Amino acid sequence: MIEHLRTVRQSAKTIALVPTMGYFHAGHLSLMEKGRELADHLVVSIFVNPAQFGPGEDLDKYPKDLERDRELAEKTGADILFTPDADAFYPHGYESFVVLEDLPHHLCGIHRPTHFRGVATVVTKLFNIMAPTFAIFGRKDYQQLMIIRKMVRDLNMPVTIIDAPTIREPDGLAMSSRNSYLTPAQRVQALGLINALENARKQVGDGELDTKALINNAKFLIDSHPDTQIDYIDICDPETLETIDKIEGMALMALAVKVGTPRLIDNMMLCPPGIG
Ligand code: AMP
């Protein structure tokens, strides 16, 4: 891949990278479209990264359809689809990892303690291989986006991180490869996530600034569905991800909820009256 991109660089001035775990939906394709617009050459990677899954998570079950993904990536303008093999990526004796000291200790990182070490490591490896000009990430995985931005800044990585908005189903459910695990009944219950976020946004717009009250209302909306189990609901500073008690500026509400077995995440910016 390194050799190939060396040749590509003789004619392409800029390379965009879209890292993914595959099983594409319109959210992935929107990142590819952005990459296509920005750069001369578009690389899309598919890698279900074992280093970012904890014990008992869905590494072995993660949905796959490489043939369909290949067609969609090609149609969307990808020049290369990079699908490394896990054993080649982490050969026997592999021991180097990238660890951030603070940002991973909030939100999802509390419940998935090794997840962001795996994310930061795989993204660093991809950046080292591709040396992309741009790398595009979705705001759906907000904490991941912030961690990658911070890592790039802290370690002087010569890449520009571009973010892209969350693409949703017509009824508001954030698109996710994991939505394919949902039964029809769970699919309806999964709307609890977006309903809770929308409700909080509206309440904040109406002047409710106490995060405990907002979180309790969100809990109530999600718990009203029988198959949901809340991992966390938090309202935090959008830069530091520190939990806040009172909304005084833009704030991020983020949540993770198991709906049946699949664990779904979503987030939304909350904007108090008179700001933004
Ligand atoms: P994944 O394959 O789930 O690891 O996601 C690969 C990239 O797609 C990440 O940057 C995600 O944030 C992004 N992504 C996933 N779902 C969405 C969505 N619904 N809208 C926009 N981007 C998304």
C-alpha cells in the first residue's frame, strides 16, 4: 500500500482517507463523498479492528458484506479500498499502542476502557501507511472524533481532520452498521435515543439548564421501552468532555443504550437561549 501510494502521489497532489469497519450505509457514503470533493485520490479502509473491541463485545459477529461494500465504494468514487488482514496488521508479538491520557476517560471510554487505545492505534497505523492529506470522521462517534483531533494535534501528525454530520434514517435513528442487529420491535424502541436527545434540545431551548433534570427526563423516555438498557447519558463540555451540572454555553449530550443486544450511541449539541 505504501509503495502503491508513492506511485499515486506522482500524479495526485492530495489524498483523502475514510477509515471504516465496513457494512456501509449512507453515513459512510457521505464521508466518502466529502473525501471525493476534497482530494485528488480517495482511499477507503475497511478493518474490523480487534484492538478496539473488549471481551464479550461483537467482534466476531460484526456485520460484513465486502462485495456490496466494494460496489458502493466504487460507485461513490473511491480509488482504493484497503482491507487489511487482522493477523497481518497485528502480527504475533505486536506491542505498540497509542494512548491518550484524559479524553478517553469520559463517555464511552468509561464503559469500554480499552476501546480508544485501539482506535488511536489503528488510526495512527492507517495514517502512517497512507500519509493522507485529509481524513474524514463522522460526528456520530463524537468522542472518537475529538480523540483523533487531539492525537493529531499532540503528536504533530501532518493530516487535516475533517468532520461530517450524522446521517439519520427518515425517522431520526442515527445510521449505524449495528442497526442491522435490531429486530423490528427493537428498531421501534431504538427511537428512544433520538427522542430523548430531541426532547433535551427542545427543553434547553426553552430555558431548562439543569443537566440532572435533563438527564432524568432522557432516562425516563428511554426506560419507557422494555428492551432498553442505558449504558450512560451524559451532558458535557464539547471540548474537554467533562461532565457539567449547568448549561452555560454549547453543551454535548451523549448517550449509549443497549436495545436488546446491540449497543447504540448518539449525541446532540444543546444550545441555551441567546447562544449560537
Ligand atoms: P464505523 O464503520 O462505524 O467504524 O464508522 C466509520 C466512520 O463512519 C466513522 O468516522 C463514523 O463516525 C462514521 N459514521 C458512522 N455512522 C455515521 C452516520 N450515521 N453519519 C455519519 N457518519 C457516520
